[in-house]
Amino acid sequence: MSISVVLADDHKMIRECLGTQLSREPDIQVVAYAADGAEAITLAHAWKPNIVLMDVCMPRVDGIEASLRIVKDLPRTRVIALSAKGERAFVSQMVEAGVQGYVMKNEALQVLVTAVRAVAAGATWLPDSAELLGGPEKRLLSRREQLVLKELSEGKSARDVAEEMGISTKTVDTYRRRMMTKLGLESQVELVRYAVSLHGHGVEKSRRPPA
């Protein structure tokens, strides 16, 4: 089954050249092209692709806002930022908008192809430089995921977190699974320990039985 892609970039030459190159891959199909963020949102809703390749700086609606709306409305569509800018602020804002990948335009085409396949399979593809990411592993997490993590550090159950945030317990479980994947953790116990170490509440220690 091929990976469907909507490609958003305000430069026509980049859209057409990149789209042609990607479509030569046997498992990737570029189904639509957008010239700005507003068009990217419309086409994403129309096609519901596996991947949206999103330029960060575009007219009308920029890539940050467009990514935020697509991630919110289409949970099965994953977004990869495609940018000439690698400054920490751009990477961090796109990560907080919920993108699962960030690829620089000066990278080789094969890097983008690999990123598309990895993100479509559920992985995260971000710069491996701590300087670019601007902080610890929590930069991999969206704002909503960081909020769930903070609630977990206080010893709250999934039901408690759901009530606090006004979401379902199923959504909380989805956030937990995503965080475990992004952070490379293998169990919910490890996730809670990470949350406690990050936020320093020490709840997890207090729940241990006395020696």
C-alpha cells in the first residue's frame, strides 16, 4: 500500500520538482499540492493523506498554524515540516504544533524519503541536535502531551486526567502510548517515573510500600 502525501510549499518549482522526485518512489504517491497553509488544510481534509509535507513559512496561513489544525482535526494524518530554517524557535514551534517530523531543505532527497516512510510507520523524525531542539526530550512532546505528563507526575489516574482536561480516558491512553513511543519507554511505569523525574513531585515514591 502506497503512502499518500499532500505537499505544501509556496514555491511552485519546489512543489513540482520535489513532487516528481517523491512520486518516483514505488511506495509514495503525491496526491495533491498546496501553495499556502490554508490550501494545505483544505486538501488535507479532502484527501486525508498519510503524510502532509508542510513548509514552515507560507502566506495566508503559515505552516505552524496549518499543522496545528491538521493534527487536531485529522489524527491519522501525520505532518512533516519541510523548512530552510533550522533555528531552535522554528523546530520547537512546529513540534509544539504536533508535527511528527522536521526535515531541512538542504538535506539529500533520500533523507526526506526515509523520513516519510518512518513517520508514516509511526516513528518520529526530528533533528538529533540538542541545540536545535532546545531542551530535554520533552521537546518531542506536543503541548497537550506535556500537560498529560505533568498530570501523571502528580499520581493521577487516566480517569482523573481525563476529567481534569475534559477529554476521554481513551484519548489519555492514546497520549500515553504516543509519549512512550517518542521517549523510547517500554511501559507505563517507566512513563510515570519519567514524569516524576521531570516534574519533581515524587508521588511515585510515596506510593511504594514501606520496606
